[in-house]
Amino acid sequence: MHELLLKDILLDEELMKKYNLTEAMIKRAKLAPPYDHPIIEYLAIIIKTTFESEHSEPTMYNQIKNHLKIG
């Protein structure tokens, strides 16, 4: 479920362009290594850490988008 959140965030057009992410990279994205790109690792760590703090997915999504200043 949290991997879907990661993929949803990565599908943001601005983020994809900024970090040169491909759809194939996003399809392979997961919350554990190996990571195809440093931004995927960064976001995976944020999501895992936030999940451990027991925040809801909408809250995590909004916090991450706000942190990256997208959306």
C-alpha cells in the first residue's frame, strides 16, 4: 500500500522532469533497496519513517508534496 503512495508521488510530472524519472523506474520503485534513483531512495525513507510515526497516507502524501514543493 505504501509503495503505491511512493509511485503516486513519483508520477508527478514536475518531479519526473526534474529528476529525469522514467515510467519504468517508477514501476520498479519500492520501499527497499535497490533503488533506481537517489530521489526514489529519499522518498522511500521519508514514507517509511512517516509510516512508523503512524501518520495517515493522505497526511504523508501532503507532507511529502509540500516538502518537495510540488502539486
